[in-house]
Amino acid sequence: MGDYRTTTGEAPPLSPQQRRRRRRRWAIGLAAVGLAAALAGYGIRVERVVWASGYVLTEDYAEVRPLVQGLIAEIHAQSGDAVERGKRLARLEDAEQAAALQEARSRLRQLEADAGRREAEIAERRRRQEYEAEAAQLRLQSAESRLQRQRELQTRGLASAAAVEEAVLQRALAETELRMLRERDPTLFDREIEAIRHEVEAGREAVVRTEAQWRQRQIVAPISGTAVRSEFTVGELVRPDQVLYEIYGGEPGVLKGRVEERHATRVRPGQRYEARLTPYSGWGGSWFEGRVESLRDVIQTDGARTYRTLYGRLELGDVAVPPGTTAEIRIFTGKTRLWMWLIGAD
């Protein structure tokens, strides 16, 4: 015998045909929802964002690094000091370079003094040679006159042949002397003076080189403004890739940021960004807008991180922002489809 069941207000069970129809409706509904979601994910575009960290600079800004590696000997400027362009901020150990510069300057003074004396001597020798040539010319003229007189006297029987021969010899000697003086190289004196001047010029170049080496160890302000000193002390070894000072001049309005190297290829000049400054962060904090102006090609390191540096203008309006204020930056690098964004394949 079969089971016998009764119901009290419940719907009768679905027939197999009705269950198939319901499953079909559910499948169609789910397919429609999936199709709609796929179309929406394909059609909806969302902003791609690259995050960076940075801080606010002024319109005139400079990073001061040592030109060479060396030990800090003196510190002349502290954070908050107003500095003028060319003012010395710090000094590296430079005793060796200072001694070399003093020696080069002393040698140059000696060369210049010797050059003046030697040029005066050469001028005197030139004048003496000119006088000797003039005297030899006069002696030749005198010898020729004497020879002529001796020959006239000989024709009248008043002079011997020996006297005439002596006059001929004197004229020949005078001719030889004059020819020797005239055959001297007239440019010899000029070459000597040129050699002396080359020595002096080489001494001047040596002073310029040694002075440049000495100046490399003097750390000076490239612009006028307010100095912010990094953490370094007297006796510390510093390198050319180390920032010792930052100098802020003018009004704030420039943003400097660090973009991780793996994202830097997506950042381009002209892209819009928003920056949330530390004093205005938190829930509902203000975002300040700007545009990327440049992205440095140099890849820098900070510990295990590698990054590239970007610069951009920052529209602050009437907000007073002190230089050095840190910022959280989001750079809008274009739009991508929603699904690509959700799966991280943008």
C-alpha cells in the first residue's frame, strides 16, 4: 500500500515539469544578472591611482649636497637660519687642499716676478743687439772709407801695399761682423718671452685647479632662503649623494613626491593629482589639487625601497602651509574598466 498524507493549507508539491521550469527561470535570471554585471564592468570606467608620499616646497628650492666625499670640519648654518646665496653652510676637511692652494699661489707670484725680470733682461739684450748692429754698420762704413783713402794714397805713392791690405782686411772683418749680427734670428727674443708667459699661464691654471679643489670642500648656499639642516655632525663622513641642507625661498606652492619605481612608468607630466597634507588629514580631510610637472629619470634608493622623484605645482589658495609639510599624494594616471580594476590587471 502507498503512503497517505494530508495537508492543511500547504501548497501541493511541484510536479517535475514545474520544477524544471523554475530552474530554467533561475538560470535565465542568473545569466541575465551575470551578463548585466559583465556589461557594466566592461562599460564602467574607474580612475587608476598611483599613491606617493612627499612634502611641500617653496617656489625657490635647493638641495645642498657635498661635491666630494669627506669629513665634516665645521657647521655654520642650523635649521631655521636665513642664508644668502653664496654663504658657507659647512666645511669639509680641507687642510691638504688649502696647503696646495697656498703653494700654487706662492709659485705663481714667484713665476710672475721672474717673468718680469727675465722680460726686462730680454728687452735689454734686444736693444743691445740693435746697438751692436748699428755700430757694426758704422765700423764697416769707416773701414770702406779708410780702404778708399789708402788706395788713393797708394796711387800717389804715399801708401804702401801693406797698408792697403790692412785696410782690406779691416773692411772684411767689419763686413763679417755686420753679417753675423744681421743673421741672428730676430724671433728668438719673442720665443723666449712666449715661453716665459706660458710658464706664468701654467702657474695660473694650477692655481685655478687647486682653488677649485679647495672650493669643492666648501659647502655654500646656491640660493637665498631658509635653511633646513639634515642630521649630520662634525667629524661625520658625508658623500655626494647625501642631502645636507634644504633651502626654501619664496612662497610655498611646489610639491615634491616619491613614486615607487614599479609604479613610476605610469606617471607622466601633466597628470592631475590630489595631495592631503598632514595638518588637514583625518576623516573628511581636505585634498589640494595640482598637476605633475616633471619626473626625474634618476632612480634613488632609501633602504630597500627604490623610487623616482616627481615635482608639481600645488594650489593652496589662502591656506598657510609651512615648507616641509608632509603630504599623501594620489596621482590619477587614467581610467580603466571596472573588472580590470577589481582583479588588479589594469
